[in-house]
Amino acid sequence: MSRLRNTLLCVLATCKIGGSARNSLQVAGGLPLLIDKLGSLLQTHGAGDAKMLDNVRALAETTPGVGDSMNEALRTVIDEIEKNVMEKIKGGHKETQHALDLAQASLKTPSREAESQKKAADDNDRAWFECVAEEKTLLQKAEDAYEAQEEARSNQDAPCQNQVDSAPFSTSESISGFECDFSQEDSCGAALGAFTSTIETMVSDLEDEVGEKEALYATAKQECDAAKQDVAEKQSAHDEAIHAYKLQAQACAKKHELRQLSMCLYGSTKQRKCAHSSAYNHLLDEIGSSGSSYSESDRLKEWNTATLTVCMLEKVKEGSPLDESALAACDEAKTYDRYVGVLSKSERFPDCSPDAISFFNGQAWETPTTDLPSSTDYDRVSFLPKFAVAEEEAPFDFCSTHTKVIACEWVGHATHRECVLNKEGTCYGKVKYGHGATWTPWKEVSGKFICSNKLFGDPLRGQAKECICDESGQTATSLSKQPPGNGRGDQWNLADVWDNGVPTGNMNATVAEGVRVTCNSDSTPSYTGTLTMKADSYLRLAWTSRDKEIARAVSSAQRIVMEGGSSIVSNLRAQIDFPPITLAGDAAVAMPSTGSHGSKYSFKAIDGSHKFSMTGCHRCLYDFNEPSSMSEMFVTVIGTNTIHARVPGAFGQGDVSLNLGPTHGQVLNLFLDAPDTIAESATLSLTSISSRFGQGVVQITVADGVTQTVSGLVLDGERVQPGSYTAASQSSIKFLGGGKLVVKA
């Protein structure tokens, strides 16, 4: 009504009225009476505005000639109402429909996803539940096998003791002395005959007894051997049962992780769906109430008033009386649905509430946590986790608020239409790649990445996949300024040099660009977040201390991100197990000091299309235990280094350089323990001469059955002839082991 009132006031108050006899409108009492009558009728029907009509009446009484040009004035008013009121009402309707369309569209994706993910969660819950049921059965079988084993061992005691007891043999028979008297004729001959007969009888009896005892021993031995064989078989059956149980338990542990992950993803999507449904319901409330920009009742009232006013003014122009009959005729002509439209909307969605959610069968297993579990410790319990509606909370109490779907492999693919996110994701944590019940292991990611088979491999061919990010270790602390001491002593464990305290617990740690810091305290705490080395930063492990706890600054981290020019240097004589390293630029790890000599180091994946440099220490052992994607590997040997490439891809995807030079190298022992540890397209470059020690020794041991192919082999700057190199080859490089190195032509 406000639009109509303002339009009427504006037009009637400012229009310039000229004379025109043929267009004049004859109304008894003039324009004021017309306005009074129209206002009275409109107010009777709830569409009048007294203040507006008073203003119009005042205008009519003080404007000369107004009665002579009333037709023109009314035409102007009608045009203005249609243009500035009715069209705006139509526009408001379109805006409301657009808001409805957006709100309904925003519900489609989370609704589809929630439905799909609930099914996946139910399926994964069922798979885990049935897996644990089988796990319990296998443990019961292992327990039965153990009882059978112990019974067999018990049954072994008697026969084997019988064998032991029947093994020795002795006799108490003795031969009395022999006497005769040669003075008596035939005395000795008769005595000798009798003596011989006695001995023969004794021997015969002894032989019979020995045979009998020997048979008894053989029987005892046979029974003992059979009992031992039974024990061996029962023990083997028990070992196999235990092995089957452990394999099942490991499989169930993986299924439990997938079960929990799918439940949490469903919960997060349900929270999103609840937020959108709540917004949609709120929009419906605004449409159904008055006073809102989306109010349907307000638009209907304005439209009816506007059309009624226009109709009445047209009738005045036609000369019809301004009465109830005219108003009734105009009232029947209201055409909101035809000219404005009917909103297309769905019914209200049920309000979300923190209800208990049932998955497969509403049950879970309580499993034993002791080192010696018992099948009787497995219990079925009710499992109805309570759902948290608010998106800022974890959807279930066993979920992290930091786990969510962040990218899609293929947007709009027919096998996964509900995934509409971009292919590029951003995560500072770990990422899984897959769909439904099939996922890759967690992969450490820092920053932007592409959700694709190229990065993760293809766990499920023919199915469009998605990427899930877990940033649960995101409590952060940064060492942003150069601490005192210029890298000497211990700065890592000074709380005031970090903006959020010394890294500990579930924290991420960042060493800022250009900062040099040393860790030199046995009180160095562990932390499980990410260590980020910004560009040109430098972390030294140990200044003078040899406490192995110093290594926690590196080894306890979940992963390390190294930007260009960053370095980690160890002076610590202790084993260091490096977590996965992500290269965000060319970076280095070094053990150049005598303090680190004789130590062992292990590396997991080293990923990123950048150069990884390492300086080895004398008598040190290096294990590269996981496939890596670094674009180049460059190793400088100090003294004697032993380097093992344990798995395919251990040395990355690019060229590999292993150097005794320029100064301190003596011996390089390289072990290729698996095929394709070096990329087939890579060049392996070796330097065997150092300035301090002169000609050194380079030995390559290729494990039995292993074939390593490289694009090229360079020794001291000279390309080695293509061909196959084995332990039998004559070469400046000493080859050992039963495998071969193939240099492509």
C-alpha cells in the first residue's frame, strides 16, 4: 500500500493540468468529492490512506482548472501505478521465486550426498560389524586351538616319559665262579659242560628279555613320537589360527577407520543439509508473514489495492458512478495469479534436532584392548550416536571438526553427480582419495593439490572419486623472528621465541623465512603436527648435546614441509626417523659434522617436483623406505656412506647424483633392494674422486632377482656404455649382488 500511496501523492501533487473541454470530466462537487468517495470506498475495503487523500483534496482545492483536465490526471495516475507499483510487485515476486529456487537448489546436493553417504555409512558399519563378528569367531578358534595344543602337550608327557623310562636296560643275573678238580677224572669236563649250559641258558634268557624290552622301548618311542607330532600339528594349527585372527583384526581396524570416516562425512553433510533446510524454512516463514521483503501477503494486498484503484479510476474516466457496484465489479477483476504468478515451492522441511542416529543395526562391538584378549571380552552394545546440528561442532562425538570433502576428481560425472566441488583442493593435513568403501591410505598434503589419480593412484577404476581432508592437527605455533644466540645453544625450547609456545601435543610448527634455530635440549617435547620450514630457514639438531630426545623436533612431527633454500642439519649421534617430507622448493638435509658419525637415518616419502639434496656422514646408514616423487636427488658423501633404496620409486622421478666429491668422500655403498628404485627415464651420475682422498670406491649392490633400468649412467663426467652390468662385469664401478643394472642405449 505504501508504493500506491506514494505514487498517488507524487503524481497528483506534481502533475501539470491544462484545459481541454472534450477531455474534461464532470464530477459533481469536483475532484475533492471524487477523492473522498474513492478514499471512503478503499478504506471500507482496507485499502485507503486518509493522510494521502487529505493531501490530494488540498491539492484539488488550490489548483486552478484541475477539474477541466481530470482525465489527463487520472491517466497519468493509472500509468504511474502500473509502472511504479504493479511492475515492482511483479519484480518482488520474481525475486522471491529466485530466492526459493536458489534455496531449493542448494538443498539438492547435500540431500543427495547425505542419502548416498548414509548408505555408505550403513554399508561400512555393516562390513565392520560382520568383520568383528568373524574376528571374535577366529579368536575363539585360536583359543580352542590353544586348548588342543595344551592338551596335546599334556598327553605327550606320559608316553615320552615312558620312552625315557624304558630306554635303559640292565640285569641282575650273575655267573657264579667255575671250579673243578683235575685230580678227579672227568670232573672238569663235566663241570665245564654244566657251566656252559648254564651260561647258554642265561644268554638265551637275556636275549629274550632284551628283545622284549626293546619292543617295549620301540612302542614307547612310537607313542612318544606320535604325541610329539600331535603337539607339532596342534601348535601349527594354533599358530595358523592366531595368524588368521591377527590378519582379521588388522582388516577390521581398517574397516573401523573407514566406518568412522564415512559416518563423520555423512554427519557433516547432514549438518550442511540441516543448515540449508533451516534457511529454506526461514524463507518460507518470511514469505508467509508480513513486513518482510519476501512477504507474499504484502504483495497480494498491494496488488489487489493497485488493481482495484486502477479499475475504479478507469470507471471514473468512463463516467461510471463511484459506488459499491463499481467497487464490486472491480473487486471481481483482481488478477494476481494470472499477471503476477503463483510461487513454486516445496513443503517445509522437518526441523533438524540432535537425535540419536542408527546406522546398520544400531549396534557396535566393544572389543578387548589388552595384550592377551579373550573372545569373551567381545560384547555387542547399543550404538546410537547423538547428532550435533550446528556446523561448528563435530557431527558425532567421535568425529573431528576438521574432516571434510574438499575436492572432486571429476565434477558432474555420471557415477558421482552429487560431487560438485572443484578439482583443486587445499589442505594442511592429510588427504584420502576414493569413494564409498574404497579409499587410498592417508597422504600428507600441505596447501593446494589436484584431486586426481596422478597424485593418489586409482583405488576404484570407473568411479569418479573425491578427496577428504583431515586438518585435526591445526593448532599452530611459529618461530617468526631470529632468536638470540645466532643459532648456538638451544633456542627451540625457549617458549618466548614462539608465538604460541614450544611445539607440543597436537600442534603445527613453523620456522619463518630466513630464521636459524638450534635444538639442543633433552627436554624437547614431542608434537604430532606439521613442521614447516619456510624459505631459507635452518634447523640444527644438537649443538653440543647428544641426547636422543633432541631428534623429536623432527622425528615426532607428522610430516615436514620444506620451502626453497630451507635446511635441516643434524649434529646428533642418534638414529633419526624422518616423517614424510613435502618439497615446496629445492631443500636439503645434511649431517656434515663429526658429531653425527656412525648414525642411522630413515626416510619415508619425499614428494614434490623439486630437488632434494643430502649430505651424508661418515659410517652412516641411510634407508629410503617409501616411493617418492621428488624431481631430482643429489647426495654428497662424507667418508663412507651406505645407502639403501628399499622400494620402487624410493629415489623419486628424476635424475640421481651420488658424489664422493668434491672434498671428503671415500666409499659409497649403494644398495638397490627393489626394482625401479630409480626412474627408468633418469640418469644416474656418480663421482668417485674427492679432492682430499683422491680416488674412492663406488659399489652398487643390486639385489638378487632385481633389474634396475636407467636412461643413462655417468661416472666422473663420462657416460658409461649402454648395456647390462652385473657382478661379473668389468667396470670402474664395482657391481655386487645377483641382480643387474641396465643402461639403455
